Amino acid sequence: MTAKTRPGNVLFITLDQCVASVLTGPLAPHVPTPNLDRLAASGTLFEKHFTVTVPCGPARASLLTGLYAMNHRSIRNGTPLARHHATLATEARKAGYEPLLFGYTDTSPDPTGMAPEDPDLSVYEGVAPGFREVVEMRMEVGREWPAFLRKQGYDIHLRTDGWPSYYVPAGNGGPRDPAIFAAEHSDTAYLTDKTLESLDYWREFGPWFAHLTWIRPHPPLVAPAPYNRMIDPAGLPLPERAAPDHPFVDAWFSRPVNRHLFHGHDGDNRGLSDAMTRDLIAVYLGLVAEVDHHLGRVLDWLEETGQADSTLIVATADHGEMLGDKFMWGKESVFEAAFHVPMIVRVPGQAGGGRVSALTESVDVAPTVLDWIGAEVPEAMDGRSLLPFTRGEAPEAWRDAVLLEADFGHPKDPTRFMEHMGLPLNASGVSMLRESRWKYVHFGGGVPPMLFDLESDPGETVNLAGDPAYADEVSRMARRLLDRMTERRDRRLTQHAFD
């Protein structure tokens, strides 16, 4: 496929750790997102969109392969993605695009045939197959942005407490104190500057394909002025603290966690006061507002250069953020806030403003983009194209439940879940089936399940699985979960047979 026959540009945007409620939930009135709203007004907003797995590495593996975690098996940060899996980028290349990466994919490489000392095997923040890394923006091993900060005159170093100086508020203050760098030098601003600078040249060579991945609002929760105090914490709603009675919840709090939530956090999440909780949410929302501002710069550039009407835009997040729900922070959870994420698709030439309430999954992203560029969607992919929804059409036999997964084990360092629940490594996974009303959570190793009625208990506070009155519902959901997993096992070659 030549540049002349490629249908147009592709801009695939991923925020990190952004919960859906900043757009369509209780936090939406408290954070200015004029550019996400602008994008939704010109595209289609998917209101019930879910990442199929957490945390970052597995979530992005599913985004880019279109596969459930049970099929790609890159199930935790640092677990390799086998090289035989197709990715959105490898398949886009077959359609004549060179996928450009502005940011990161958190993809751990397949070590087969690699030397043990290869630096790519020392970190999980690798590049997914098929992408050209144009601007490096890795959180833990990033070099470009810190070098830029140093060039601007900031004191950039690793502190004795293990924190990079750029993630510590000025004067070692609290999380609402400003970052040491100015807003125009932030990670979000830097990545946006470099992306626009590069794409302004790439556009001269025909339709381009860019994956732009902002780190924010991922913690540590520190923001440059004015975003650090843009949101008034006083009016923010407190999260739902009630949690179901279950060993998973006990295991979650069996050790101090999320020490990198903000500088100075001791890991005692239950010890965070109402005031501190609101302060943290306010900084988080400030980071969302900062990303939104820079999204506006990208949208303006597309319009100013005459590319808005020839660019497919997909904007989503890799996973959500608990934001103090059940006193949990982060994404290492089984509850709604960790999995429910924003999703907007803007298709050139189509009317905008549509809202879709059907249940959609992150594995649908790759098939959607491949469908639009006219590339073949590999049979192995578990997702389906969302383009019919953007045309106001109901796809035939669309799913009425989403499949969600997570793995809470680690092969070298036993996790608090393994220790507290007495689980071996290969029994530390969880699989969930979420319908519009019911959500079933199935743990390995004989740990009892959870069942939630999301109509009467949207906060997932009461586990009904042990109530005899709901035994039939537990059985039905367990069977449905097993059916889905059986139907969707690796299908790369199962559609073929030799005579």
C-alpha cells in the first residue's frame, strides 16, 4: 500500500493510569477537560470501556496485540511478550505505515536468542515489536527528559532516599506544593513538544502513524504550577471506603504499599486522612488537566496544518486508578476504578457527539485501527472493530460482558497476595466477568470468589458470593466465565486444518 492509497493519518493516544470518572463520573465536574470534551464532541465516546488487564505492561500488551492476558501471557510488568504475537504496529507495517512511538509501551522483550547481559533484558520498559521509538519517555529508566531538565539548569540527581529529584516537590513539601520544574518543562510538555516537532516533518512524506503515550496522571503525584493547585480539594467527593469482606482485601493491606504515590508516603493507605485524600485527588486531577491542555495543542496543530479531516484519533488509557476507593491507590486491584477507562474514537468524515453504552474492551482498539487503515485483522485477536458504533450501527452479536484478568504473583519476590492467601505462583491469577448488572471475580488456588450486584451496589461493597440466595447466580457467572475463556483460547491456528 503506497502513501497515495493509505487512507490517512493515525493518532493513537494513551494516557497512563487515567480513570473513566474524570470524563463521565463524579470527578468530571471538578476537572477542566475542554479538549477531551472537544474530541468527544467530534467523535464517539465509549462510556463503558474497560482495560482487560492490569498493570501497565500487561494492559499495553493487550492494547497492542488485541489479545486477552490469558493469550499473550505478558501478565505482569517484566514478563516477556512472546515474539510470535502480532501487534498493531507489525500489522500496520503491512499496510505501508511506519508506526512511530512517542513515549513508551512497557513491553518486555522475548529473551529467546538474546544474550543474558543484553540491556533490554534488565528493564521492563521496552518497545513493542513494529514501532520506531522516536521520543523516549520511560518512567523508571528514562534518560531524555531528565537530561533536558538538567540542560535547563535544574538540579537533577538521585536522592539518598532513592527518589529522583524531579519527582520531589519544591522544598520537600507536600504533594500540593509545585514540582521543581516549570510547566513548560514538564514530562507532558516535553513529550508534546518533541512529538509536534517530529510530526511536522513526517507529514511531508504522506500519511503517518503515531502512538503518543503521556505518562500522566500516573504517580508520583507531583505537578508543576499552576496545575498543582488548580483543583480545589475542598469540594471533591470522598471515595467509597467500604470494602467487601474477603481475603483479597486483607491481603492487599497486609503490607505497606504504594510508597511512590507521593514523596513521603509511608505506605499506610488506611492512615491517609480525608484532607490528604482530597489533596491527592486534587493533584491527580491537576495532572489530568495538564494532559488535557497539551492534547489541545495537538488538536490545534492538526487543524492548523489541515490534517484534522484526514486523521483517525483513538484516545484511551492503559488502565485506571483506585484513587482511595476502599482505601486502595494504584491499579493492583480487582475493583471497577482500576479497569474502567476513557475511550474516544474520532473517525474522519463522520459526525461526532455519539455516546456508546455497550460494553467494550481494550482488545478492541487494535482491530479498530487496523479496520480503518484497511489492514487485515489477525484471526488470533480477541477484540472486534468499534467502527460500526462510530457510524451509529449496532455490530451483530456484540458481547454483553467483558472479560477482565490480573496476576498478583511474582516468580522471584513472593507478593503479599501469595503470602497472605497461601498461593503458589501459578495460582495467583484472577479472572472476572462483568455484565451490566453482575460482576463475578474468580481467584485461583481455592480462594473463594466474589459476586457483586452493580445495580444495587455500584461501589462493590458487599460480596454476595457466600450468600445461599445467590448460589445460582454464582454458578451461572462461573459457567459464563469458563465458556468465554474456553472460546477465546489462543486461536492463531485453530481456524485452519490440513485435509
